[in-house]
Amino acid sequence: MSTLSNRQIKAVRKVHVCEQCNTKIDVGSPAQYHFGIWEGEPFGTYTHMECHAAAHAYAELNDLWFEDYPWFQFMDDSEHNHHAWILQNHPVVADRLNIKREAAE
């Protein structure tokens, strides 16, 4: 994977779906935009700023880069045990992912 562009958007002009939490990024909300090439095909993704920060922090903490980069909406907690970490460090993202405290303990 090759990321060609990575930028912060102050306010999106149309609704997008966050690639981390799979919820809407509403018009006027800030977002992180990535554009790149994956296996020869161009791609573009949008994420909430909070979701981007959480994924980047989790990747940094666990050395998960490139193919191992954390995409929270696809991760299984039994394999990664990330729910408690998200709840503690990024409660806004936990809420978007519908992670409840009792489920993470």
C-alpha cells in the first residue's frame, strides 16, 4: 500500500462514512482523508478525526503498520483485545463502535 496523500479536512462538504467506525461523518464535520494505491488500485478513505487519532495511537502502541494497521470496525476483540483500551483512551470512538464497558471487561 502506498499512501500518496494524507490531509485533514476542516469541514466535509458532503456526508461520508468513517472507515474506522462505519458511522456517518456529517456535513461540516472535520475529517481525515487518505488517498493511495493498494494492489495497483487507487483508493480514498475518510475517518473522523477522533477515530484516526485512536487508530494511529493503537498502531503506534502495538507496532501495527501496513497490512496490520488497525481498522476497528473489522477487528475481533477476542483476537486483539482492544475494546478496553479504546474505552479507556478514546471513549468517543468506543461509543461510535458501540463498545460497552461491561463487554470490554
